[in-house]
Amino acid sequence: MLQSLDDQIVFAPRWPASPFPGLRPFRVTATEDESLIFYGRNRAKDEILARLNSSHLVFVVGPSGCGKSSLLKVGVIPALEAGLLTHAGANWRIAEMRPGDRPVRNLACALAALRTDADGNDVSDQVYDVLCSDENGLWLVAETLAPRAAPNPLLILIDQFEEVFGSQIVAPSEAKSLLELIVAFWAKAHPNLFLMVTMRTDFLEQCANFPKLADAINATLFMTPVLRDSEIKSVISMPPEPYHGVVEDKLVEAIVKDTSSEIGYSPDHLPLMQHALSWLWNNAVSAAGLSNSPPRPDAIAPSKIIMLTHDRYVAHGGLKGILNEHADAPGRTERARTTHRPGGVYPPVGTRREPISPVANVRHGSCNACRLWGSGAGKSRFGIFRSERLLPGSPAFGARSGRTHRRESRKPDSSMGQVARLGRRGGRKDSKISRARCVGMPVAAS
């Protein structure tokens, strides 16, 4: 949004409606910029920027739910757009994609969307031909979309890279092609192209089956670290401040203790913490009589500060108790029974779609609350969320946009076996004609 200030034009911050996103990942949309409420990852953000500066490629790896996508989308990308990668400037063109069922086709569609001066379908087909015909296809496409002399660097974000190992792949040759494109780019990076890839740690072993991919990952790996206590404190206490809210120190300490990672890392902690904070915030806003006009940084301050208290947190059972109350809300079970689909279809190839977290479905009433937490000692209290693609560890975790991905199966399936066999046969032959089809690329003389 633009605002006029005297003779200057400045961009007004697009503040989110709430200081806490809840169970879903952080995001930036046309109306809300959640980088404004994203805290605790400055150290990780700086390290990723340093890797991009040195190699133009970074693999961001970590357990499910540890915040890889949020780190890149509302941490690193806003930093790039602010010009913190100084030699590249601030005028970035960004293409986001997930491998899905057609990895190279989806990459071509994401890149073609950057061309607004031509028919999208034609450009997508031309880019696809180039990417499929030459392992240096990323360089060739970058030279068209972001020439070396141009001041507009190009960033490609490949989210959930582990999907290339999934059974949903309909063309194993495309999975192999995407791996070859990344390895070739790592060997010789285009000066105006940068590549970020997110992947779950439990798929690292499968990457070793493909020539040179393990070398590329070893050279560019960033292992997403567990948040330190000081970082968790900033995640809890900093976001409410612009919203005229305060988190009691005692509550901060209690949540830090409940999300402690001293013994072992649990990827459930971050989404559970964000959900509890979101619930406490909404509860406090309601108690203050402000549900119809919640406090915002860009609105008139309320008559009294919104206080998130330790007493309310304890009274509702802490992280797990608040989650249980949410799952047991009236009407949620019936909505889940009538709206949940165990299967589905992919969105049309080439459509721009917001990445949807498995845990985001809870906010829309699509969780199956039929299986509530057990009350017996030693029972898992995450049955409800693990049963319906909501938290890491669910058999259906990774089933996004109607897709099913069996987390418990970590061995390459039959489609990946075909890819592995293709990988052992060697590279592809170049096609000068196909390369030349990329818009603006001349045909080389024979």
C-alpha cells in the first residue's frame, strides 16, 4: 500500500491481523507481511545470506516443522529485497515452486510466470524444453530472464525438495532432470541466479544415490538449528509490542521451559507454541471487549494494554491443554467429518498457489477430532493432529493440496528406483534447437 507523506511516497507496512500466525507457517501475501512479526532467526538468516553470497546455492535442511520455509520466505527473502546481499542489489525477481508430480514442468511454470510480456503457456513450454534438453538449462534460462548485465537478480526457491522422492511423481525422468539441473548449476553458477532449496533431514540418505548431488549438498548445506532460549524469548515477547500487547515475564519463562530442547529436538514445539500464543492473544482481545476491532499497529491504540498472562496459560493446561481445547471446540468434529478428503488432485499445473501447511487445516475446521488425546499415563497426546496431516510425525504428514505422502516409508519407492536407474545411465544429450526455443535465445550455427 502506498501512502503520501508531504512530497514523498512511502510504502505503508502491511501488518498482519494478529501478532501470531498460529499453527501454519509464516507467509507474505498481497495484504499481510508476516516478516514484520518474525523474530528469533537473525543468526540463521545471516548464515544463509553468506552461503548465497559465496556459492549462489543453499540447501536448507531440518526436521519437519522446524521452520525452514518460514525462515526463507519471511526471513531471507525480505532481507534480499532490502539489499542485504549488497553486490546483487535489491530489485529481485523471485520464482517459488514445489516439485509436486512434475518437477521440471512446475519449475518451468514458476519461471515462465516472471515473463509478463508474453503468453504464459508458450513461455512455459519453451522454458520446459530448455530445462529438459540441457543439464545447463538453469544457466540458459537465467541468461534470458536475468542476463548477466541486468540489475535484476533471479532467485528460485524450491520448497519441499523431498517431493522428488515421492510416489506421486508421474515422470521419473523429470525428477532426475531436476537433480541434474541443480548439480550443474552448483558446478557453474550463473552470476545473476540464486537457488534456495528446503528439504527434510530424513531424506538426506536418498540424495547420496545420485551422482554429485551429495557433493553439492555437502558444499552448500545449512542445517536449521534449534532456537536458543534467548531466541525463543524474542519469538514470544516481541511480536505483540506493536499491537499494544505485553507478555508477562512469568509466561515467557513457562513457555520456554515447555519448549525446552535440552534433551532432544521435537519439531512439534514451534507450531504448538505459535498456536498457544495465538489462542492466548485472541482470548485476551476478547476479554478486553475488542473482538470486533482488534488492536493493530496501524490503528488507534486501545484504552488498555492487551496482557497475555501466565495464570490464563496454566488454567488452560499449557501448550497441550490449549491445543486440546481447540480440537474439542463445539462443531469441529462434525465439520471435519463432512469436509475432510483423504485424497485429492493437484492444482492445475502453472497456477500460483500459496504453500499450505498441514497444520493450517485446523484453522479451517478440517481436522478430524474424532480421536482425542488419551488420558492414560504414557499415552501420546498428539493423536488428533498426527492423524490428519497436522503435525510432523503423522503418517499423512506431507499430504498437501490433497496429496498423500507416506512419511513412514523412507526407502525409495518404485518410481524412485526408475530415477536411480536413469541416473546411472549418464547425462542427456544437448539439443541446440530446444535450447534456442527459450525466448530471446538465438540458434547456434551448426
